[in-house]
Amino acid sequence: MTAPLTPSQPPHDRPPHDPWQQAAQPSGAVPAPVHEEDGPGMKTEVRQAAVIMVAVAVCGVLLGLLWLWLAPRVPLVADSDAVYLKDTEGEQAIGVDGTFTLLGLAFGAVTGAVVFLLRKRGGIPLVVGLTAGGLLAAVIGWRLGIFLGPETDVVAHAKSVGKGVAFDAPLELKAKGALLAWPVAALLVHLGLTGLFGPRDPEPYPLPYGDPDRAEGSPGPTGA
């Protein structure tokens, strides 16, 4: 009578985990990395955007003062019937709008660059705050220049200076689209600098074992 055969017992010195079996596991078995929150929270970004909006809007005071100083004057003259342009072929009125537009573009470029240097990470709230602040600054500069400029009541001014005496017309922004020069310039400069020099996001899924074929889900080496 023959004794029943028993399966061979594995040697005690074999490691509990077979490296060949580990290598044969598909790359999909690698646990996905845990993504941590990148940058400050939304509340912090909104708060920073509000601060930037107010700071940029305050700069509109400087825009108004420079516009009042650099804009050309439009001379008027009055007679017993009405008020007329002293120089009917002059381009001073166009120069007033052009001066405001150029100043708005310059201020927009500077504020866009400064905001990028202060907050290189950017974000949608920051861009919205920068654009809104630029628009508010343009409106503040426009109204301040008119308020500090020559008398807005042309008839009363003409009566005070007398007939035939030239006087300056009030500052007037005929092309209201010039108000968009500041926010558009700030937005373009900030987005351009962010695209060129802004921080780059890391790769979300690094290649396992440094082998690009394994990242595509190809099986590892198997035993012969």
C-alpha cells in the first residue's frame, strides 16, 4: 500500500512576497496621489482681490492730476450772442482724449506688472479685482480732472471774463471708450506676464519606475 502523496511544502527561507508577482502587477494598481489644495483658499483670494481693487482705484487720483496738467487747453471766446471756439481748426479737443487714453494705457501697464510681481500665482479673483480697480481708477481720474479743471459753466465763465476775451473750456472726455484703456492694458499685461513667467503646475501623475511604457498600462516582466 502506497502512502498518499502530499504537496511539497514551500521552503521556509522563501520571502513572503514574490518580487516577480509584484512586478507583474499593472501600473493601474499604483494608488493615485492625493492632491493637496494649491495656493490660498478662495476667501483669501477674494480678500486679496478686494485690496488690490481698492489700491488700484486710488491711483485714479494721480491719473486725474496728470490729465489736468498734461491735457491741452481748448480756448473759447464769447461775443454778445454765443460762445465760440477761438481756433476752429485746432486739435486741442482730440488731444484731451488722446492724453487721457495714453495715461490710462501707461497706468494700466504699470499696475498690471506690479500686481503680477506681488502675486505671481494669480487667480480669477485677482484678475477680476485688477480689472475692476482699473475701471474705477479711470472713472475717478476722469471726474477729478473735470472737477479740478476750468469752470464747467461756460456761459457764466464767459460773462465773468467779458466779451472777446479768450478763456479755457472745461475738460471734457468726448470718447468715453478711453475709460477702458486702463483696465484693458492692466488685464493684457498681467495675463501676458503670467503666461510667460508664472509658476507651472506640477505633473499630476508621475511616471512609475521612470518607464513611460509602464504609464500606459503595459504589464511588467513575468517569469519564464
